Amino acid sequence: MTSPFPDPVRLAEALLFQSSGPVSRMMLARALGEDVEIAQILNQVVRRTEGLGFELVAAGDGWMFRTAPDLAEALKAVLERPPERLPRAALEVLLLIAARQPVTRPDIESFRDAALPQKTLSLLHEKGLIRSVGRKPVPGQPQLWATTETFLVTYGLKSLTELDPLLEGLRGPL
């Protein structure tokens, strides 16, 4: 493990601390050097932060610092205003998108057997939970929707596979 920096672990910690979202393997390699063993650096960060008020966790396609789970409740009362809850219909649509992505609005309406107000998709898009990933090559070319990294981070997920037990009944042909 060679790095152009005297202490690549400290540099990794600084990058993780400064970043507003998950830090990818590519970002770490760019900062630390291509020949640095990223897994070894991350293991050292985990060891150095053991017992502190935060920990290194996998989130989406990278890693980030999060509050230690045993302190989260105490901090919520002081630091956070209650998160804005999504309406039930929006959560249902979000789960459908997560399960079937990429998916179109007509596909969602067909599965739900109900009309999908544009404001529901707009709300999810404004919150950064879904994004447009193109158009389906069918007549009318409806927009295709998929979840984002923000979705994973917001709900504390490393990947969509963590939702598999919940989404099992939502998958399958439309």
C-alpha cells in the first residue's frame, strides 16, 4: 500500500467527514492514489472510530459516517425536526418504483389499478428519491423512473437488495 500522502487513513477520514453523501471507491482511489488498498484503508477507519459517537457505514455505492445507533435517539430530540412524512400513496409509488425499476407512470397505474397524480411523481422527484432514466420505446414514449442514491441514503439502505423481502409481492410481470 503506497500513497502520495503520509497518512492515507487520515485523508480518507477527512474525505468521508467532508462529503455530503456516500464516498465511492472511485472517489477514494482518486484522493488516495490508484494503487492504495481501499478495503484496508476503510478497515483502519472502522478500527479508529470504534467506540466514538459515529461509525463508518456502507450506503448506496459508497461509505459515509453516520451517528452511532445507540446515540441516534438522543440526538434526534435535540438536532432534528421531525422528518416530513410522505403521504401513503407516495410511499406506495416509491416502493413500486424500487421494485420494478425502471418503470413508467402507466405501468404504476396498471399495477395499482388507480390513477397516479402527477403531483405524486413530482413530490418524489423534488425530494430526490426518484429520477428519470429515459423513455420507454413504445407509442407515446412514457418516461421511465428509477430510485436514486438519495433514496438509499434516506432510508439507510446499502442496496435495493435489502428491500427484497418487502418488495417480493410487488415484482413480476405487469
